[in-house]
Amino acid sequence: MKTTAYFREMRNRPDRAVIRDEWILRTMEAPGAGEVQDDGRIRQ
């Protein structure tokens, strides 16, 4: 999976170590419902 440097740095944090790549890929393939806020950000 293609990632940014920021993403890779965050994955190195101890509190993020439990997050599995499979979980990330599954979420990317089938994201949950969300709404676009006025500033363009997506709220989950």
C-alpha cells in the first residue's frame, strides 16, 4: 500500500503498533458512512 511519510511515522508510535495492515486495507476497501463538513474534512 502506498503511504506518506507522516503515515509511516505515526505507525511507529507505540500506541499505534497494535493496528494491523489488514485492518487498514479493509477500511480503505469498504469505508463506513461519513459526512463532508463545511471545511471539506470528512467526519466519520
